[in-house]
Amino acid sequence: MNWLALIDRFTERATRGVAQRTSRRSFLTRIGTLIVGGSALPLLPIARGQEAAPGLLPAEDPGDPATCEYWRHCAIDGYLCACCGGSQNTCPPGTEPSPVTWIGTCRNPADNRDYIVSYNDCCGKSSCGRCICNRNEGDEPIYRPAKANDINWCLGTKSAVYNCSTSVVIGVVPD
């Protein structure tokens, strides 16, 4: 017997069986659920550490990113990546940013506006050991993890070893 005929007969039987057990409405309901569910995925509460859109930050970004007093570091807890071979936006070479973060709201003294700052742990190398900062403005208990800075956020990466933390501006707080 021809293999194509066998495949054709099997496909026909399977299709007829599904058609007998389900309705068009059921099929459309499942497709609709998939579409709506898939479109909701970007809304999950995961802060993605990306650089702010152009024009989001004021022309002046006052302060030294290698100090704890830098305005973006209002809720940071860890070693500053600006002292460890990275910057306030990027991880040092050989490390990777954690896909989940904690957030804070910091006031920029240049324009007196509040900005949403995502704090990303950079993971994969042992701790940098330089420029430790522990500022807890707005820190919440660990049972509110998105606002808790005492968690090792490296658990979402290849290596759970913490190196340093970045502070990336992700938005402006509306007036």
C-alpha cells in the first residue's frame, strides 16, 4: 500500500473525529482565548532593564554614577556596576542582567521630576566588592518582591552568582 494513501486516510479519520467531537464555536472560543492570552503576556509584572527612550531623561543627568548619592540610586542595595566595569545602564563584560528586577521611584534634582528606576542585578561573576550602596528609600518587605531590594534577583539567569547592580530609568512618573 502507498504511504501517502495511509497518511491521507489517517488524516481524514483524525479530522472527521475532531469534527464530530467539537463544534465551530468551541474552536473559535479556543482560538480567541489563545489570541487574548498571548496578547496579555507583555503585561506580566516583569521589569525589563532597558535604557530609557530618547527624550525621556532631561538634558542634565547630575551626579556621579559611581557614588551612592547619585540620584538614580535612591533604592539600590548592592555594588554599583559603574565601579565594576559597567555603567549605571549596562552590566560589566562577562556578566548578564537578571530578567526580573525591583523598582524604585527617584527624584532627579536637575528637573525636580520623579522617575521610575529599574534595578537589575548583573550575574555570572563573583561580587565586584567596590562601591557598596544600601539605600532603602521605598523598600518594602520581601513578601512584596517587586519593591524589595534584599532578594538575590540572579535566580532567573544562567548563574545565580551576584556581581553588581545597575539603575536604569524606565519611565517618568506622571504629574
